[in-house]
Amino acid sequence: MDLVRQGERTTVVARILGVDRSSVFRWRQAAARGADALAAQPHPHRPARLTERELQRLERLLSKGACAHGWPNALWTTARVAAVIEREFGIRYHHDHVGRFLRQRLGWTPQKPRRRARERDEAAILDWQAREFPRIAREAQQRDAHLVFLDESGFMLTPTVRRTWAPRGQTPVLHAWDRRDRISAISSITVSPRDRSLNLYFDLLPDNANVHAEDIVPYLRRLKAHLGGPMTILWDSSKIHDRSLLVRAFLAEHPEIKTERLPTYAPELNPDELVWAWTKYGRLGNLAAANTAALRDYIRTELAYARRHPELLASFIEGTNLPLQL
């Protein structure tokens, strides 16, 4: 106002202060009413930042899940989080700012949820992990037997699509065959009884073939030849495993091979499942192979890489939280 009284133009004063001309005109009107009209006034609404105490309360609220706050699904979006903040604390955040807020102040990151079957018996799974598995591992060591974690999976010619970086507004395009061609595979992580050394064995079936008990028996026969000693196999309750008459007949001929079933609906307890996850979603994510022959080569290359890196296999076992000393 001193500058204006000295004859400086309103537009110049506004440019010096970095404000709009209308603000300077408003100040002039206030100054005409008296000096007190220009004094700083308290802001009528809450500060635009949550206190540490409010931050802790917000984290507890969000930890209850989106369904607990009235939404029909367990999906936290930045818009939903902003709505909770406004409803509970009276502070309005733009949803773009909420993303930065969640990362910087709460340490949250966007994640893809893991699906869990409603049929799971959580108590039985925890009991198996804490009591049954130590018994299995102890008995295997007493028999000087390898622990074998075995599982089957499939690789599609259609790529497994994963997020990737790209310029804004330029969505990458994967040119892939729209066919259901696939390659089924069997693999197993093995743990030796004495020095706890790790290995990975695998077999790839012909194109578009499903895994049957007829494939399990020759795989077990080859695995036995490689390991050269007793085995304790841990696998799920699939009908192609020890529920199959063919597999049971093979096991009856080889009493040195024992089998144990993993808890139902608990694939996270099998480290061989993490072999598939690492291969499909990590190493081969967004791979648009030209044909199944090329896909087969990629699968072999990545599984062979895992076989050569026991520290990677150890991380798969550690990821299951099984009490196994390596």
C-alpha cells in the first residue's frame, strides 16, 4: 500500500508481489476502511497437514480395509483415501497428492493383492508349518533323505502382462499371437540331507500337453537317478500325485521314497511355487515369444539360471517361512 500511495501502478505492485491485480485492488479497499483491516486474519479452516497423532489414527483406519469404510471391495484408491481423510479429519487433499502422501508419510506402495481361498483352514496351516514340517524335515534327515518340493505349472504363448515404464500417454503394445498354445512343466527344489545344498530339477512336456500321472512317474524315476538316495517329497493333494494308482504303484516299488502332503489351499508353503512366480512374472513378464519353440528355449534358459544360483533357490525357501536351516 505504501507503493500505491507513492504513485506506483497497481499492475506493477501485483507483478512485484506475484499476485493477481484483483488482490491489490482488494487491499486498497481494505486500507480505505482503516489500518486494522489489513492485519493478518486467522484462517477459518484446519491446517492442510495431518499431525503425527492424526497420521497414526489414519493408518489404523486404512489398515481396516476399504470394505470397513463402506466400499464394496478391498481396493484402496487415492480418491478413496482422500475421502476418508476429509470425512475423518476435515482436511481436503487432491487425489494426486494422496499418492505422494501415502508413499512419503506412511511408507505405502501400490501392490497387487494375493488371492486366498475362503476354504483355507488357517489354524491347520499354522499348525502344519510349526509342528508337522519340523517333524517331516527331522525324519528325512534321520533317513539321510533329500527333501523334495515338487509342483507343476504351465507357460502360455500369450504373454504375462506386467507394468512397464513408458512416456506418458504412449501405452506400449505387445504384438503377440492370440492363441492358447502352452508348455506344461514339472519342477522341484531339492535339499540334500547332509550339507543342505540346493538344486533345481525340471522337465518340459510336449506342446499343449497337460501334466498327468503318466508324466509324474518318469519324472520321479529320473529324479531318483539324479539324487541317488532316499527322498521325502512334499506336494499338494492333486489327483496326479499320490492319489493316482499309477503313482502309488511306483511308490510301492520304492519304499525309500516317502511323500507328504502340503496343507490344502496353501501354495505359499511350497517354494517351488515361487520358482514359477519368479519365472513367469519376473524373468519372462511381457515376453511375446514368436512360437512355442522360442518360448521353450526361454523357459529352459531361465530355469537353468535358477539352478546355477543356489542363493536364489534359498530365497524361495525363505519366502515360505518354513523352519528349515540351510
